[in-house]
Amino acid sequence: MERAEEGFGGGGILRQPPAVWATAGASVVAFMGIGLVDPILPSIARGLDATPSQVSLLFTSYFLITAVAMLVTGFVSSRIGGRRTLLAGLALVVVFAALAGTSDSVGELVGFRAGWGLGNALFVSTSLAVIVGAAAGGSAAAILLYESALGLGMACGPLVGAVLGDASWRYPFFGTAALMAVGFLCITVFLKEQPKPARKTSLLDPIRALSHGGLASAAAAAFFYNYAFFTVLAFTPFVLDMSPYRSGAVFFAWGVLLAVSSVLVAPRLQRRFGSLTVLGGSLVLLAADVVVLGYGSHTTAVVCTVLSGVFIGVNNTVFTELALGVSDAPRPVASAGYNFVRWFAAAAAPYFAPKIEEWSNVHMPFVVAGVAAVLGAVVVRVRRGSLVPAAGERAPERAAPQGAEVLAG
């Protein structure tokens, strides 16, 4: 769990071959796609005459396909190689993002987002393994670069969505397709095919990996956490009810805090207090934050939305490391099983949050999200014994990813 001290200061992260920068740049755009629609959700609802619950299906279809695809990505990449898997994912994103911009109904848009989710899963689940395989300076610098790409993408997605979406809700989709097409060309030119894993991954390997108590516990805790996370990401824009520019600015600030806490704050807290203590505390603080968000004034809601980025960034980093280190399964297999579980919550929250509001009031979705975050902390506390191995050092022979990796965040 220790990160190399050179990080940014020693320049290790900066001295990378073109293939690494091409993959990292495309990763930024891939992560941008997650938050891209945030500031334009109300605009999409008005443009397509849809309800908030219907528009929230943009997240549900995206992450439902992503969850199921976690069982497929390792199977695919272990047979056709990382480079071809990346290019296949990018091609799907280009096609379906462009089609999303042409949608005439919310049903079409939801369907195209599902195809986009499949492409993003193939790309993002493989990109970290490719970056680590091609990077100079060891895996620590490569992982730090990947986490930086995650943070930058999550921060810039809402901003790009706001700028392009102010003219039309369709433009962010066309913009993503164009940027991903550039990424496709860069990877085609700069990235050479890497060796395939010695052992091919089967479709059932990720499910079998979840029989390990530690990995199952990490996945269960992450499931509850992701429900809270994506309640903030998918439902809050409707509660704030701001213009695309203002909403984009709020989620840009949120993304900046997410990036800073993920890359800089989380490692320091882990070294001082230990991963499980940090994770439990951060989950409880996130629970308190989302409940205050739901009951506070508009200004309070804005502040709490931005502040949640700190806790989400810390949680993302610690959960990623737990998933990679807690079991004896190969990293690609462990990460696939872990993500298969947790992304179902990312699909559920955007659907249930507006439904809960319809059944009760605007406060209750955030109460449910807060309870979910607390349940995640309870799982971490109760299953602490099975998660302890993740707080130590991973065996050297398994230190580097070998295939499809964790879809961080």
C-alpha cells in the first residue's frame, strides 16, 4: 500500500513513454464520460420531455452494463490482448457517444448509454494494466498517473458537459465521441501489443474469487458506498436545479477535491492511521455529509456536494487497494469480481433516488444514501479481521497488474 516517494516530486510520473501518455490521455476522457451528463441532466429532461427518474436511467443503463461487463473484460483481454481490448472499447464509445447525441427520445438515449458503458468497461478495466506494463519507473508511478487521470477526468467531465451543454445537450456527446476518436488514433500509433497473460481468464473466475471472505467483504462494503456516491452524482443535479454552467462549476470543484484527496490526502492518512480506520471514518463522514446535503438550504447543499468529493476520493483509493490486495486471486480476477458487485449499486442509486423522492420527499433519498454509507462502514468494522491482509504488503510476485484492472472511482 505504500506509494513510492518519488511521485510527482521526483518526476517519475512525468518521464513516461508516448504509449503511456496516450493511454492516460484516453483514460481522462473515459472518466470524463461518467460525470459529463451531470450538469445537463435537467436540460436533457426538458429537451426530451422526460422525468428525472427517466433521465437518471442514463446512469443506470451505463453502470448496469458496466457491472455485467466486468465478467467479460478479463475473458476478452486475456485472449485478444490489452491493446486490442482498449481499441475495441474506444471504438464502441466513439460509436455510441455519437449516436447518443442524435437521440430523439429518452429510450434511445438510455440504450445508447448502455452501449457506451460496454465500451467504457472494456477500455477502463484494461487501461491500468496497460499503463503499468508500458510505464517507466515502476508500478507506483504508473498507478499514481492512473489515479491522476481518474481525478482529472472526474473533475473535467462536468465542466466540459456544462460548456458544451449550454448550447445544446447534444454537444457533450458529440464532443466525447471526437475526443475518444483522437484517443483511438493515439493508441493505434503509440501503443504496441503487450504479452498476453499466461493463463486465460474464464467467465466464472471473478465469481469464484468472491468466495474469498476478504474480497467478498470489500465488495459488499463498496456496494453500499457506491450507492451513496452515485446518489450524489446522479440525483443532486436535480436538487440543485442550476444552469449547466453553475452546476458544472459545482461538480468541477467536487472533482478537484476528489482528485486531490485520492492522490495526495488518502495515502498520507493511510500511513498515519491505517487503511481500515481511514475507510470507516471516511464512510461515516460521507454519510453525515449527504444527510446534511438533503436537509440543508440551497447554499448548504452546494457546499456539501463539493465537500463530498473529499470523502469520495479517499474511499476510492482505499477501496481500490483493498480489492487488489485482500485475496490471493490474481489481480485481474479479483478486480473483476469486486467491480461486478459494486457497480450494481452505481446502477441502482440513480434509479431509486428519484423514485424514493416520488414516494416520499426530496430529503429521503439522501437519508437512504447516508444509511448505505454507514452500512458500508459497519461491514468494514465487522469484517475487519478478513480485511486486515490488505493493510499489509502484497507479495512481490503479484505486485503488478496482469490483466483487466479495477475500474477505480
